[in-house]
Amino acid sequence: MAKKVIIIGAAGRDFHNFNTYFRDNKKYEVIAFTAYQIPDIAGRKYPASLAGKLYPAGIPIFPQEELESLIKQHGVEMCVFSYSDVSYQYVMGIGAIVNAAGADFMLMGSKNTQIKSTKPVISVGAVRTGCGKSQTSRAVIENLIAKGKKVVAIRHPMPYGDLEEQAVQRFATVEDLKKHKCTIEEMEEYEPHVIRGNVIYAGVDYEAILRAAENDPTGCDIILWDGGNNDFSFYQTDLMITIVDPHRPGHELNYYPGEVTLRKADVVVINKIDSATPEGIAEVKANIKKVNPTAKVIEANSTLTVDKPEMIKGKKVLIVEDGPTMTHGGMKIGAGTVAAKRFGAKEIIDPRPFLVGKLAETFEQYPDIGNILPAMGYGEQQIKDLEATINAAECDLVIIGTPIDLGRIIKINKPYVNIGYDLEEIGDVTLDSILKRF
């Protein structure tokens, strides 16, 4: 008889693990997915069109809170943990729930989940959310384009809408973001690529996505995997670049699967040198040497660009930062905060008195966010709540530290400035020297 399985996930790695290992595997019967970390993804079904011939009715997705009861109700024998950017203590806490309910607990590695490309693959990952993957990916792409190469990017999944419609998505223009009904979270990752003329793919079925990218109508010499959270690549990789964050020293050895990305790295980028402490930088360097002493190490600043810096001085400001970085990424400081301090803001206000709807729920789930408003936008209601919260806030100015212009998505009733950030390498070891050899 087939072994009964639950895949524990967050609408990303869980679907990929299913597609690559379980979909047509008669040794297993996947009873359900569970969902956590991302709001409003439970209650859906993984559709039959993606689930394959063994699952003509699709596969239900339940809240993770029901995991224990699902194991007992269905006689589940194994649970596969399949999401990222969580502490080792958290992972094993889930493992304890699974084992206590009688099931085995499984973590899947790269051998059974990575897909082989017909093109060379460069993967960019990180040890935590918010280290600077996106700016590093952009720097790699721009460097390769300058060398005459055609690069197609593939982004870690964020399928928060209709899974069938999102099976394979291609983004080449800002209009494509509207076409695919992107959330703020998706736009933050795709828009910085397309406004620079880069093509980026995403979706649910990452083998179909890879084949489409390899045959992109604009041409493709190299695939660039743009990782999400701190997950490792879905593709067999020829050059692995991992970013570490000296603002969170020690996290590179204490979060899953961030340490995997560090151990697999050919190149490690220590980002944010310009705003980190010497102690944090030294600890990160020591940990790199401890677990991956042969990796090339690049030091880099995360340089800010502010469209109207003169507006910040002396103002009472509300800071809006990238949502996932502040929530499950656990960051206490982002680009907006750095800009507020650097350009002389008078006061950073606390957004909590002005929270509306689902944003209030976010602060309940992540009470340590502090005086920063995460730009949560996983769905239409969250976007409306974000707009209402910003507009209710009693401040002179809004500092937007997200990678996109929120003013294009929501109506903001007060002045605001946008903060951008780019990778600035320092030292002798550079992406250019490594990519030349590659």
C-alpha cells in the first residue's frame, strides 16, 4: 500500500517537492498540504491539472494548525517539511508534533528535488530573507548582459492566486504584472527586473517554467535562479552565490535551510558592510570560514538611492519596509530606517495605533516588528488595509523602503519618498572577476 504523506508548506517549496518527487510516485499518497507563513493560502486545492493522474480530484490545502489532527484522522505515516527561513528550534518543534502524532518527519535535499537545465545555471540564494538577494541577482544579470550574454531569470515561487493560471508566468514588462494579477509581494520581486529590461519567470510547475525560460523568444544563454527566503535552488547549479547579513550574525548557522545555502555556496557575499557593526561582520566571516572555507568571499555595501532626500530632514515619518523581511525575516532595520536616520528625520512614528484589518493580525503574529510598517500585500484586502493604515497615520512624510513605488499601487494622502538599494562591491574579489572565469 502507498505510504500516506502530508507536505507541510507555504505555497512554494511544498508544491515543488510534490512535483519533483511525489506527483507520479505510486509508493506515496499525498493526503494534503498544510499552509503557514503566508496569509490566506489555506482552504484552496492543489488542482488536478497540476497534481497529475494519481490525484484526479486535486489535493486539499489545510491550515498548519490542523496538522496533528490530520495525521491522526488519516493515519498519515510521514510528513515532509517544505518551507524556509525558520529557526532550527522551530523546525524541530514541528518535528516533535509530527513524531508525537505517530508519523515520520522528513526534510528533502537537492538530489531528489533539483532539475537539470540544458543551459548553464547561476543560483543566487541567502541565509535569511532580506539579505539582498534581489540586488545581487540584478548585479549578476547586468554584468553578464554587459559581456554579451542573454540571461533569463527564474524567481522562487509566490503563487498566491489561481494555481492553474499561475503554472507558468513570464514577466517582461510592467503590464505583465497587471496581466498576471500580481500582489505587492510579487511586484516587489518582478518589477525591479522588468523595468531594467530583464525577463523573469515564476509560477508553480518549475520544470515547465525552466523549459519555457530555456526557449525564451528573446534568447537564453544562462539561467539565473533568483531565490526566495533562504531556500536552496530548484535547479542543478553551476555557480552558487549566497548572501549573508552581518546585521543578523549567527543566523547563517541557525536557520533552515539557510545553512544549506551557505554550505553549497561557491561564492559568499557579505552585504550591508556600510551599515553593520565590526563585531557582526567578524562573526559572519568566522562562520563562513567554519563551514565553507573554500568559498570565495565578496564584501559589499548596500547603497541607498533616495528620490527626494531633502524632504526627510526634520520630519515626523512613517517607515514602510518590505513585508517578508520584517515578518518571518525578523529584521529590525531596513532601507527606509537607514534613510530616516541618515537624512535627519525628527521622529519615526509607531504605526500600531493606526493599524487596520489584516495588518493588525500581522502584528499579532509577529509582535516584535516594532516601529515599522511591513508592506503586506498578499491579497486585495491586505492592500486595502495597507492603504488605510498609511493614510490614517499621523506623520509628515512616508518613507517607502520597498523595491517598488507603492504610490503606483495605492493612493497615499501625504508626501512620500522612495528608497532604492543596489549592491556596491568593495575589495579585490568581485562578481566581475568570478563571472569572467565562469
